[in-house]
Amino acid sequence: MKASNSLWRDYLGARVPDVLGDEIEKFEQQISLKKQGKLDDKVFAETRLRRGVYGQRYDNGHRHDGITQRTLNYPQGELTKGPNTLWDAPGMQRIKIPFGGLNASQLETLAELAEEYSDGIAHVTTRQDFQLHFVHLEDTPSLMRRLAAAGITTREACGNTVRNVTACPYAGVCRDESFDVTPHARATAYFLLGHPDTQNFGRKFKIAFSGCETKGCGLARMHDIGAIAQVREVGGQKKRGFRIFVGGGLGPVPQQARLFDDFLPEEELLPLCQAIGRVFARLGEKKNRNTARLKFLVSKLGIEEFKRVVKEERACLEPDPSWTDWIPRVASFTERPLKEPGLLPISPAGPGDFARWHSSNVYPQRQEGFAAITVALPMGDITSDQLRALADIARKYTRETVRTTVEQNIVLRWISQKDLPALYRDLQSAGLASPGAGTISDITVCPGTDTCKLGISSSRGLASELRRQFSENGLAAGEAVSGLHIKISGCFNSCGQHHIADLGFYGVSRNKGGYQVPHFQVLLGGQWTDNAGAYGLAIGAVPSKRIPEAVERITSRYLKNRLDGESFQAFVKRIGKAECKAMLEDLMAVPPHDADPSFYTDWADAREYTTGDLGVGECAGEVVSELDFQLAACDREVFEAQLHLEKGDLAKAAEVAYQSMLDGARTLLKRSSLAPPAQADQVVETFRRDFYDTELFFDRFVGGNIANYFFKAHERRGQTHDAETARQLVEEAQLFLEAVHSCHMKLSAQPVA
Amino acid sequence: MSTSLNPQHFQVKIFASPPWPDDLGAAIPVFHRWIQQRALPELLIDVADYRHVPAGPGVVLVAHEAFYSLDMRRNRLGLQYSRRAALEGTTESKLRQAMDAALLACSKLESEPEFAGSLRFNTGALEIRVNDRLLAPNTPETWANLRPAIDSCLDAIWGRGAYRIEPSGDARELFAVHAVVGELQPG
């Protein structure tokens, strides 16, 4: 904890706006009350989450060091900052950056905070936020005051709130946009921040703006509310508005957003967001977190009923001047350049790798003579020194027009094209001139097992290894392959947005001979463009250490067998998922521990992945082998369901997906009975009794929610499905089987009676 | 800055002598082993890998009280000890604690088989920073205030008059000084 914490309030004085200062003061008091034992754990946890103060891996005070489970004896012992979260354990601070917009001073402030309260690294997230890791709770009020003095709040960065409102980082300079959505994103972010109608959600709520239909920069279709700019002629006049999508989301069970309104005039934007917020607060699920996102409410009500309820709510709203008072000022948000427009010489004698950098990192703006350039950050990481250097560069070449991106990079806008060689040199001096922005080596990745409590496999370790191999082996050679997107999540929660990548991966684990082995599920054919236009489907789980080989094999096959001009999505669709799986089948095997122990550690982690999960006794080993075999059969079933889905046979897909869940449950029942029931009703009843009611199946974080997918599928078996519900059932079956694997591994670690 | 406020968070970086190891990844198993063996006085928690960041913190051993990093800041390899938890005592004793912790880590790293003679630290060249801008801004006043404590520590390890020392960095950066036995190398 910093010795200067008590001094920042007075030092900053009036530089902290009163509203933010009061909020931080209250938060500081709550920290004090919690320390005195006068606040409930759950209440305080949600309080700090709403200030962006998150927990981090091992914050329950336990860590497996590769040999044994160790207790981390922090100085303040059992004092907690939430359920199972120790006070002294390092945490993560998320910092909201609405639409990713930053100025140079803010970059400098972030540099200071990363240095003083974290480990010298600031991390750009997939929601255009920044995150600092290894932060002590008691440092957070000072950190927040310093941000507030720079015009940044962490309010509602986490918790069941409206999260950072994202927008295309090229808004205002894009060649394809209908209009600049920056003022609309800004107005929405600040209108909803702390709004009384957004304080009682059962789950988080995400909003995104895109200026065009076709690109992926805004990802509007994977959001609770996605707004895509439209211009229409109304009464002979051009009018700004939005196509509004609702109920999209990734997470364990991804859903494409549904069209709510083909054209919503801009003056209706904020009242509609407010009305949807009120409906979500009133009708959204509150008890079961796993079904509490807006997408479940939209599915439950149906889009037409959802529209009706929202429109009814809209009609009841008291008019609020702040709905529209910003609209006359829209033009004032337009950015201006610092320098005169210019042209790059036809054959620029650029320094070093300038040509390569120029081809991937420079985007010619629609304003002639200017370019937006991407600073490609490795896995979203940037040092304090680099942030300061970037602040200098932003001042030197622009009017501090900086944006973070959902691809975890930073974009500098309004660079006069004649300045590009000099700018490149300055970036190079700061270690910020990596080429390859938006290419296969520019991997999007969540924190995974590095710092996230939910991480299963090392997403950053894998991303780092892939980046290294692309760089050394030239794997990304060839334009067709270099344009692909890779996105990696450490678990099924999809913070790395794996569903919308050409090649997506999410962390899972598998059992081999009584050892746990880190794996990644491979998803192919997701679509980043068209605002996250399609989601990939799982092909199968490959050991972490073989993912680079899998990537090489997939990309080589695409290069070799693609038809003229064929996109990766079209290629995957043409060869089919069965062929995709066949391509990777041999890579799915895991050598025995004795033959190659490297498979049993994760990337960039020397520890044995799960020594504590070793099975005991030879008899237990035999039982495990049989069950593993049956679980593999269940995996094949769910894959078969995906194939039926791919062919459009929705009924068969649903039937097989349900069957895979039933067989998965029955496999678990075999742990305690040589002859588990065969009848579906009995399987469900016994599973409920032996695994759900006993909480054996429960996960530390999601409890028994995944079992509910199975119970629901059983209740609804035989019902007809549309494409969306069939797809959802297949996704849920996949998740249920992952949970069966986890439960089986957990129980295998215990001595068999 | 007031001397009565007693800066807490010293950082000491001891520079490595070239040639440097090709890959700092060797530090990952070493740091994990130190956690298993509880090889340092602090509560050791985890290892963070930032090798992908140019001129970054490299590989970090995260402890409750401090970070130990095989650090590449300014493209200069060194072992940095960065104090996080408060300590009792004088400014001089706190700086001395940070120096001792850094020197101990250097000595241990050099003897680890993963580095097999490929990593050597120059214990005659170091950087001292204070990781708290409010208590120790990078100004001549801070330098004047801290100089007696810094000199006293360096006199103790190198001998009075055996080294050169000068402040470094701009006003936005943490207060920092470079010290080197004999001639000062540009930082």
C-alpha cells in the first residue's frame, strides 16, 4: 500500500470533479467499514466491482505451486474483500474508456498508475478498457482520484452494470461509415453512467456502436444493444439514425443479436436505451447468473414480445432533456488535424521495416492526405515508458486523437501522410512499431490463467508462442493466411471473443492417465466482419502444446486447397466440419506422461498442470480409463450434433445434442454404479439426486447452473427447434460435457472407495 | 517532498553484464522453483511473463511485499527489486533493504543451472528509483533530500568516493539516479 495514499485527495483538490470525488470518498469509507467488519462480504464485493475493482487468480489464498496446494499467508490473514477473496491478495483494476477515446494527458496518467500501483504494464482489453493487475485494494481510492483528475472514471467498469460503451476506433475517419458515431457513443455512455434505471440489473449489459454494416470494428451484433449507423431520407431531408440490434452476446452460449428496429432516429437513441434498461431490470433473471444476460430475456419473450414491452416502456418514460441536448453539439465533437494534409512519396525511403508496417498498420482516412495508424500492442500490453512516448507522439503529430480498439491495440488518427516515415521512426524508438496489425499474428487474447480466476488454460502463453512462431517461421506468409484472425480465451466465457475468429480457441482440460492436460477447443469459421456476422463452432479439443501445429496444419490446408478467392469461412463450410476434425484428429492424442511430460505443463508455466489431480490406485485407474472412453464417445456425439446443424438438419442436431448430454450424465453415474439406469427419466432423476442435490457437479464459480442446461433439454426433448434454439442446444450440450469432464476429473482426484 | 514523509517504495535495479542470455524464459522455471522452495523472505505468489513486451518488465516474480523482475526497461537487462509493502525504519534502512534484496536475488539467479554461467550481474552498476511521485517527484529537491541516504548506502557497499552518481529521467518519470563504480555509463 502506498505511503502517499492519504495525501492525494488534498494534493489534487479541485482537479477532481466533485461528483467523482464524492463517489470515491464514499468508496473509501466503504473500504474502511469493510475492514472494520461492518459490511457484508457480498455487498462489498458488488460495491467494489461497480468501481472496477476485481479479484484476481489465487485471491482465495490458495495456489498450487506444481508440487502441492499452498496457503498464501497474507499479513492481514483471513480479512476478506468479498466471498473467498482475501484482503491482501492482488487484484485487478479495470478502467473504463468510453468509445476508447483518450488524450495525451490521460495516457500519461495511465503510465503513472501502471508504474506506481501495478507492475509497470497497462493492458488494453477487448472492450477498449484498460486493466492494471496486481493492485492492492487500499491503493484504489488514490488511483481513482488520479484518474478522475484526468477525466476518467472507473465507475461501473465491472459488476451488474452498463459496461464500457464501445465504438469503432475509426469513427469519424472511416471510408465506409454512414456518419461519425463518436458523439452518440459518448452521449450513451455518460447518460447511462449511474442512471437510476441501470442500477438493478441481474447481470452486465454491453453496448456497441458501429459506423458501417460490413466491417468488424464495432462488433455490434454480439452486444446487448448494437447500434449501426444509418442515414435515411425523411421528408426530403437526410436524417441520422441507427439499425438497432438487441440480445446478442458471446459467453458460454453465444447468441446473435436480433433486429429490433431497422431505423431508429438519433433523438430516440437514449430513451430506447433507457427503456430497454428498465425492461431488463424488471423482467431479467436475477437469481441464476448464467441465464441473466439480456439475450436470455429476448429469447424467453421472443423478439416481437420484447419489442412490444420495450415500446410500452418507452411510451411511459418522463421526457428528459438530456436525451437530446447533445445533438445540436454533434458537430463540435468532430476532430481536427494538427498538421496540413500531405502525401507519402510514391517510393518512400522509409526506415527499417517501414514498408511492411505501412501495408498493415496504416489506414488512409476518408479525409484525403490523412491516415489513422495502428500501434499493434502484443496481447494488449504496453509499458509506462511506452505510454509516455505515445503521449509525446500524439502531441507531436495530432491533436491528441487516440483510440483504443477491441482488438487490444491503439489507433492514432489524423496523421498527415507525409509524416508517416517520421512517425514510424518515433514509434520504433519506443518499441511501438510492430507491423502486422489486423493480421494473423495480431492475436486477441484474454488474461486466462495468468491472472483470471476462471482461466482453465494459458491463453496468453499460447498467444505468445503463436506470435513467436509466426515471427520465426513465417507461418503467416501469404496474403490469404495473414488476413485471418486468431482469438483465444482461457475458458468458455469468451472474453477473448473466440467465437468470432477465423481460428478461435478456448481453454478446457482433459484427463490422461490420472493427470490433467491443458487443452484448447478449436473453433473454426467465425466471422469478425459484418459486425461479428457469424460464430464458429467447436471442432474438438487439442492439447495446448499441439495448437501451434494445428494452426499450421489448418492454414496450410487452406492455402493449398482454397478455391480462387475463397474466404476462410467459405472454405471451412465447403470442406465441412467432419473433414476439419479429421484434419486434426491425430493431434488430439496425448502421449503418456512418462513419454512426454511437456504436455502436462502449460505454455510459459513450469508447473505440472495439475499434480494434485493425480488419480490414486490401480483399480481407480482402470475405472477412469473406461469412463474416459465413454466421455470421448459423448464428445463425438456433440460433434455429430454440430454436423447435423451444419447441414441444416435441426431436429437431428437437437436430438443428438440432447443424447450426448444424457450419455454424459449416465457416464458420471457409472462412477458409483456398475449398472446405471438406462431410461432417460431415471438418468435425470438419479443425476439430479447424486450429482446436483449433493453439489458434486457444482463448479466453484457457476454452481450447478450448467446442470440446468441438461434438465431443460430433457424437459424440452422432442420439441421443434429453429436454427437459433438448435444452435443454442448444441452449445449447451458442449458446455455440459465440459462440465462432465471437469466433474469426472475432480472426483478422480479423490481416493476411490 | 518532505523528508518527514519518508519514501517507502524503493526500486533497485542491478544491471546484467553483456552478453545477456538469449531467452529470459529460463527465469520462469527458476522463479516457480523459488516459490516452491520459499527461497526468498517475501510471500511469493506467482510469475508473470512479459517477454513479449519490448523494453518491458521481462519476467516478474510477484510477491506480496515486492516485485522481482528480470527487467528489460530501456533495453538494458537487470534484476529489479521493486518494494510494494511499507517498512518501518529510516529512509536509509529502507533503501538498504531494497539493495540487499536485489543483490541476494542476483546472486541466486547467477547460480541457477538454467542460466549456467550465461547471466552475470555487474554489482558495480545500478539504478535507484522511488516509486511514489507524490512523495518523491523527479526534481532537484528530491535529489537533495535523498542524497544523504543514498550516499550512505552506496558508501557502505562500494566505499566513499569509489563511484559516480547522477539523477536521470524527465520530470514525468519516477525519481531515479544511476550509480556506477568508476566512470558513469550513460543510462
